[in-house]
Amino acid sequence: MMNLSCDVLVAGGGVAGIASAVSAARKGAHTVLVEKNCFPGGTAVNCMHRYICGLYSSCPALPCGTLNGGIADEICEEIVKLAPGTKPVRMGKVHLFPFVTGDFTNVLRALCEKQEGLEFFYETRIDSVKSERGNIRRAFAKGPNGELQISPRAVIDCSGDGAIIRMSGASYYLSPPEERQLAGFCFKIEGIKDPGDMAPVSVPYYISQAAIEKKIPCYLKYTKFYHGNTEGEGYCLMSLLPGENTEKTDEARKNAVKIHDILKRTISSFRNSEISGMSSVIAERDGLRMKGEYTLTEEDVLSGRKFHDGVIKSAWPVELWDIKKGPIYRYLEPGTCYEIPLRCLKSNSIRNLYCAGRCISASRRALGSTRVMGTCISTGEQAGLAAVKELRVP
């Protein structure tokens, strides 16, 4: 068994984890980042995301900068270097920043590799932690080179599923199954001939008709279609009942094939198309959330509330994927934003435990706004800074 000691241990190498680890290392902390996949990016890569949401204000005009700056800005700037001409796009009432998966993973990998004081362990999973007197003292992990015992001074859970929160015995919230949001699953289609501007309308229409006729499960009627980056390419985002496991993923793949078959039969431009890729996992929109020193509420979000310890700004709407009603959006007033206080990133029961990304201390409805990538990057950065400040690293 390999023994490691570090100032900060970060669990999860998605966007929140990368930002946490880099920000902590930049402040002089010896930082260890553990990621179960063989690549950085987490859910964004596994689930074929194509836009960074939550970066910008709610103003209708094209944004000239992000709300929080910092590492989020760095990531966007590096993507632009790899894909000149990339700029925010407006979709409905919000602005998004587009990216290509290969460029995105290259940017995140480079951000970590050039950072002094940061050790990255890929294909490594934390199996257990040991807490003593209200602090996490050790974490036990397994990777390609065997077992690791890590002794951290502070821990940041960026796992997305709250693995460290749960294992440490920290307090947390978990919505009952009947209140959970629909999950997501994406698949890529190539060979679409002249889809035109109506595809984002016609695809949901024909899928909804198939659901009404009970040819497919009713929750698939919320499927959306987006044009791809190259000619003849498109993406379908399906909605699924919550629950991430192998059986659910297999079912999602079968439903993707059913949906594609319907499109080939009903829309002429899809007739000779093929599925060229699918998400490797189901994207859960709900789940375990840490109980922090403060819990952000939907009212805080929609009222644009500010806090004395507000460290992150966001203007993303409350986006809920209701099992019975489908997607529901509640927007902030144009030009306004709310703040996420630092207390939402600090456990109320484990003194050296912080959290960033999807599992911060928020109500299930507030989570509908805070869980998007842009906000997750900034919660990660601020969690890393807070952990180092608390440790008083020289």
C-alpha cells in the first residue's frame, strides 16, 4: 500500500474537481486529485455535453465576460485558442458557451499537468474514509498501481454523487424517489440530410406522438434535438426515470435505438442516418446534497439574494425536469443574479470537509440552478481557495 500525505484531497476530476485542485495548488497547497475515469471532465465528457451553462448574466445582450471570471474564464480562453471563433450563443433566454469534447478534455488535462504541487491519480476510486473527532483523517483508494492510503488535512468532495460526504458520516439531504428529477441521456446521430431549422421542433413532435400512441415510454416525449458542429450531425437528449445503474444504462441505449428508428421512419432527412455515439452513463439531475452551514433556497435564487460571504454569482434559471410535467423553467429578472455563500460549500458536521459541484448545500429546487457546469467550475475554485485559507498554508 502506498501512503500519501497532502494538504488538500479532491475527490472527482470533473470541472468542479479540476477547478478545486488547481486553485488549491496555486495557493501553495500540496494537492491530490483522484478521478475514477482515465480522463478529466467527468459528467461533461461521459454524458456528451456540448455547452457550458451558467457562465453569464441574465441580460439579453451578448455577454462580454463571465460572471465569476477566474478559472472559468481560463477554460473558455483556452478553448477559443483551439477553436478560433468560438463565442457565446443564445438559446432561448440564456447564453451558453459551446465546446468540442476533444478540445475540452485537452484544456482540462493541460490545466492540471502544468500546475505545480498537484498530483493527479486517474482510474482511481476512493473506497472508504476514516473520520475521527469530526474530521476526515484518512482516505483509502484503489487504482492501477494498487492501494493508496491518503492522509489529508482537508477534503473536497467533487464526486457528483456525494461519495465522500456519505462515507464520512457527514449530514446530507436526499430527495425521496417520487420527488427526484428526470435524468438525461444523450446520443449522437450522423448522416442527417438537410435537416433544416425545423429539426429541433419536428423531432420532439414525432417522439411525443409515439409516446402518446404508447410505442415508447411516456417520459421519452420530453426528448430534445440539437444541431451538431458539422454538416449532417445532431444530438438527441432523452429524459429518463432517475436511477444510475447498469440496467438503467442498457435500457437507455435500447430507447435511443427506438427513438432513432422512429425518426428514420417519420422524417425523410433522417432516413439514411446512423447513431454514431451514446453517453457512457446516465446524467442524474438530482441526488445527494451536503448539509452545509447554510442551505441555498429557490427563493434565494429567484430573488437575486446577496450574502455577506457570497463567493459565486449565477443567473441560471431554476431548471426542473419534473417526472409528470417535463422541463419547467423559472427565470431571474433580466440583468440580475444571485450569490452562493461560502457556507454552502462547508459541511456543518465534518470540520475539514468541503464540497463543490452538484452536491453543494442547496434545496432540491435551488439545485435546478446551481448544478450547471459554469457554476460548478466556480464552486470548485472557491472551495479550493477556502480549504487552503482555513489550513493557513504558507
